[in-house]
Amino acid sequence: MSVNPLWQKYLGPDDEAVIARARFGLRMGFGSRPAVIVIDAQRYMVGEEGNDAAWPSSCGAVGRNAVQQIARVVGAAQGAGVPCFFTRFEIARDGRDMGVYRRKRALLDNEHWCLEGSPGAELVPDLVPGAGDIVFVKKKPSGFHGTPLLGYLVERGIDTVIATACAPRSSTPRPTTSGPWSCRRRCSTASPCRTPSPCSTWTASSPTWCLQTRWWPTSARWRRPGG
């Protein structure tokens, strides 16, 4: 057991002692039936180069760079017959389905935001779902809350989820990545982590998977280390 290096700078001696005493830090390994989840890779999240001011929720260049790497992961998965699930977050134009989310931010009347039917709510054009992939809408941060995602995983016998997202500061990756292990599935996330919560909030801005995941895409197949 060891503390993940991505956490190291956030932990003091007392924290490390608790981790060691409680025997955290084990590796869960991988199952045999993976799937990729792409969380809210939508146009409103990444904006457009040179015009981010027109996209109120744009992550800018960080998000656009992440999309390019997510596209590599998705392409490798599709080539290997690994299913991909794409979540889309969208809000009714009158805000009736925002719930408490509307208490913390305004309803924006902007086609470059995540309004239902708007250009902003569309998937980024770099990511094209394949014939066997599924795109679905969610109304909450988690891709599992009130959606058929768990049913899709059960139906296809998926035991390992590999998650990607393009928004390092969004509230959506963390609850979505909590979903699989809450439902007895293994979950890995893409690297590098950009916040104090590696394996929860991250982007896929690295051209390969980090060593945590132990899987990475190569041309048209999935490969394990040494495989």
C-alpha cells in the first residue's frame, strides 16, 4: 500500500498515518468487460478558440485539448468493440427542471449555453458516437442519477468503467465516477488529475492513460501492460 503521488502534496504526516493504519490505497485491478463514459463533452463546455467570451461556461483551451485526447480514447474503444456512453447535460429553456441548481446560478438565455435544443447543448463535433454507442441526457451532476446508465451497464455485463471528461472545474465528473463503485463496478479515470481529488475530478489531457488505470489505447485495440 502506498499514497498515490498525485495526493502526496495535499497530505500531512497525520493524514498519511491514518491511511496506513486504515489500510487504504489498495489496487482493485480490472475486470474483463470495460466501457467508456464520456461526461458532458458538449460545445458549451469548451467554447471555440478566439471566442470563449461568447460561451459563458467554456473551459477554454484546457477543455479543447482534453477533447482531442478523449477522441483518441473513444476511437480506440470503438475500434475494439468497447461500448461508449455519452452523457449530455441540458436544461429546459424556462429553467423548470433546474431544481436547487437555479439557487446557485442564473438561468442564461444564451444559445451557447446548455439550453435544450441549443448549439451549446450538442456534443462536440470531434466525438462521434458509433453504431453501438449510447447518448443520453442527464439533469443532475451524476450520470447515474435518474438515468438508465446503470441498466445499460448491467445489460451489457460491464464490470469496469473508464471515465473521461473535458471540464476540470465542473461538478459533474466526481459524482459520475462515484456511481460505478457504488454499484459494484470498478472505475478508472483519465490522467492527469488537476485537482486535489485524483480519480474523481480530472481531464483526459494526457495522450495515454496514467499508470493508475493500467489500460491505454493503441491504434485499434486495448492493451494491458506487457500485453
